[in-house]
Amino acid sequence: MSHRIVRTTAGPDRETLAALGRLGVSTVHEAMGRRGLVEPVLKPIYPGARIAGRAVTVLSHPGDNLMIHAAIEQCGEGDVLVVTTTSPSTDGMFGDLFATALMARGTVGLIINAGVRDVADLTAMGFPVWSKAVHSQGTNKLNPGSINVPIMLPGISVLPGDAVVADDDGVLIVPLAEAADAAVKAQRRQDNEAEKREQFRAGILGLDLYDLRPKLKELGVEYVDQ
């Protein structure tokens, strides 16, 4: 297998990324036709973080963070570092020193299909991370890997330059070619939900707003007065 570091600036424009981040995972996911979600095995290390950025991908040997060191050079303003390993790993491949280096370059967060450590420091720094595990197990710097190549996260592939959206609801991958359209559709969906929210506040039931009473009857659900 060849190992390579691909230098690329391909990615969505900043306005699209800002919109995706503001709209959030659930809204964008629904607007995309319920596609793009990473399986819910990657969890935020602290609540309330919300990011969107261009994916810089890393394919690493398990238990080895050499390629994360190499990837930092490829990261810049508004990027998200997305790391996976060639076989399953929960080792603590990332900590506060890496976060310090990435924050200096304007990188907005990390998605890692492995472990992280120094969680208290990362939280205090306000550096968002979604990881498979929190694990203090140390790593080596001995084995080659690749940067900005196609990788797999649980349930979804990621290409360099794709948009990554992450918040308390999970992690979403938006293909680069679809990012601008997804932002427009997600904004439309959010506007529609705002109208429905006002109707719910006014006391309208979902049964009536969504015309679900005929569906209940069709499914044989009966009302019984006791």
C-alpha cells in the first residue's frame, strides 16, 4: 500500500460552512434526505460544541499518531481534522498539545474514530472533539499513513474537502458537491419549522397540523371513552 500526503485546498466556501454550522446536524441531515450521518459511536467530549468545516482526512496506523503530526501542516482556518485508523483502536491518539497547534492554525475541531485524552484540558481550551473513546493509552510515532485521501468513519465515507457538521446531535458528512445546496435546503426547512413552532405554541396539535387522524383510522387505531 502506498502512503501519501495530498496537498489540497478544495472545500466549501466559508458562507456555506457558516450556514451549515448555524443550522446544525439534525436540520441539515433532514434537508439532505436523511443521509450523511456517522453512526452514533463518536461522541462529543463536552456538551454544547457546534462546528462546521472542511474535512482534512487522516488514515493512520492504530496506536500511532505520526500522521496527525504530519496532518497539522495541511490544516488551516475553518478546517476540521478527521482521523480514522486502518484497524479498530481506542488508544489516546490526541491531546491538548495537538489541540494547541491546531487552534493556532484556525482549525475548528476534531472527529476521530479512536481515542483522545487530556479531556479536561481540551474542554477548558474550548477545542471541540468527537471521539470513539476517552483513553489515556499512549501511542507511537513509527508507522506511515496518508493524509487527504478517502477514509471511512462508522457508517459513512469521507472525502477530503467534504463539509463536516458536528454538534450534540452527532456528526454529519456533507459531500463537497452538495454542500451549497444542502445549506439552502436546510435554511428552507428551518424557516418551515419556525412557522410550525408558532402553531404549536398556539395550541395546534401535531395530529391536525400533519393531518394524521386519517392515518390513525387507516391503521385501525380506535378512540375509546372510559
